[in-house]
Amino acid sequence: MIRTSVAVAIAALSTTVWAQAKISDNVVRIGVLTDMSGQFSHESGKGSVTAVQMAVEDFGGKVLGAPVEVISADHLNKPDVALAKAREWYDTQKVDMITNLINSAIALGVANVAKDRNRIAIVNGSGSSKLTNDSCTPNSIHYAYDTYALANGTARALLDKGDNTWFFLTADYAFGQALEADTAAILKARNGRVVGNVRYPVETSDHSSFLLRAQDSKAKVVAIAGSGSSFVNAVKSAHEFGIGAKQTIAGLLVWLTDVHSLGLETAQGMLLTDGFYWDRDEKTRAWSKRFFERMKRMPHMGDAGDYSSTMHYLNAVQAAGTDEAGAVMAKMKAMPINDFFATNGRIREDGRMVHDMYVYEVKKPSESKYPWDYYKLRATIPAEEAFRPLSESSCPLVKK
């Protein structure tokens, strides 16, 4: 009896040691590199960290017998700070995967660091479609959304209404520029016309001179290609100028938290494209209520993407039997994604996770029946139509 117990104990210990031998440093480390204090903190920040921690807890806190550790840092929206932190995490703290990465200039830079260090970067906060186009890497994944999908959904919906002349009010950084470029390409392909554009400093709080130019353009659509608190301020100012009375204000990236900040009185009627809405179905509601208990707000697509992609990453480590980046990336691309975020989602060779996207209209105050009841569904864009087709890709990983 004693010999049997000893044998079982030795076998269990051997299994644990064998499993951990395939995990670098016997720990799987996930770093959440995000904006904790700046203008994008409501779209990332503490919510991103919370979503990743929830995924790790739901997975069981261990993978292949090794503990999973989550660390986080504020990149201050400064690429030099973000790249230094990414190198430190990969080189000295042995971080296996960095996620969230809001701010497209930062995401593009960290993706290259991940490639150089043979580690993994998963982007949920940033949107630039360059991440899976000409700037794709074998070590990075773009998960929740991108500028092509946003443009594809919102531009098509407004063009179908006859809104065919556009003026762009664009944040002057990588994300805003990519969003304008992708939207302009959709307009050109569908006989829409860009009648003007202006770029505003990403940190500006005064959009008045830019909005006057938009108003003078007589464009049917004033498209705001930006994000964060600056986007919210721009929409508020546009309404104060009365632009919404004669021109359609289009938010090309609208987070649920933006609508909450604006209020339905200001945001009502706005069309937007999103990868996730908390009130879509029973699965989204169940997870979102758990998130709400921790954050006291409903989640948006960045939060849901951070959870879903972390869970998918851990499942891939489990399936690969190692945390080595190449093996894990291969499993992530081979395994389908079926959860509250995506049904039959998949990661293509360019690193793009393709899934259904949704066009929503912001409800009128009279239509909202309970807290955070903000959207009504206008269209579902199937995964194979939502994102840039591989036939148009400039990613060197795509075989043609």
C-alpha cells in the first residue's frame, strides 16, 4: 500500500516536472501593455487588465502544470516608453505574450519587437489594418477589429442611405490615418467622394477650427477618424456647432464607453461598426455581467477581445505542449474560436482573426429600457466579408 502511494506520488511529480520543462522558466507570463492614465484609458486600461485576469482565472490559473502570471504597465501613449517596456518584459522578465496594445504606433512597434525576440503580441486595443497588411509579422495577431472592418461596415451603411460626399476629421497618428485611408478606399470603390479632410493633433481638446472647415464643405457626412477622449470632445463640439442638423456625423470608431460618456441625447442615431455588444445574446450578457461586477461598467469589444484572445492563447499553449512562440502561433492559427465573442472565428496566415462584425445604430433615449441599453442591430457582416480579403493583402506571409 505504501509502495503504491509512493509510486503514484513519484509519477505525479514526474508528470509535473515534465510538463513544466516545456514551459520557459516554469511560468507563463502575460503582459498587458496599455493606456492606464491617458485619453485611451477608458477604451483599455484597467478594463483590459481585468479581462485578461478573468480569462486566466477561468482557465484555472495554470497551464501544463505551470502557473500563469499577469503583469501590466502604462505605456503613457509614448512609443519609446512602450518599446522599452516590451524589450524589458521579453528580455529580462521572460514575458511570453504581450496584449492589448492600444495606440497603433505602439502596436506596430511592439509587434516587431515580438518578432525579433520570438515571442507573441496580440492586439485588441489598436486598429490599424497595417498590422495584418504590409506590417504583418509571424509573431503577432490582430484580434478584435481593424480599420478596414470599421470602414467596410460604416461607410457601406451610410452610402446605402445616399450619404455619398464625405469630409474627414482625422486624428494625426497611425490609427487615424489608417482609418481615413481604408474608408476613402471603400468610398472610391462605391462611387462615394471625399470633398475634404483635416488632421487634428491627437491630444487636442479644441476642434472648433476643424469643425468650421467641415461645416463649410457641405459634405453629407462629417467622418471623425479618431478615438479616445478627443473623439468624444469632437462629437460634443460638432453638436454644439449644429453640424448634426444638416450633416451626418459618423464616428468611424465608437466604443461603448464613448456612447456612455456622450449620452444618448447626443449620440442617438449614430451608425457604427463593432465586433462585440454586451447585449447581443445570452452568452454575451452572461460574461458581461461578470465583467460589470468588477468594473462597474459594461465591456466593449476591446475588453471582450482581451478575454477571448487570452483564453485562446492558453488553449494553444495547452495543445502545443509548450509556450514556445512558433508552436503556439501554429496552434492558435489551427484552432477555431468559439465563445461569446466569436463563432467559428479563425486566425489567418496574416495574423488577422476573422469573425462577424456588426453595424449598430445608437438608440434614442426613449428607446433605451435599462442601463447600458444603447444599440440596435442594423446589419451583420459575415466574417468572410468583414475584413480585407487575402487577395488584396500586402502581407509577405500570404502565399499567392
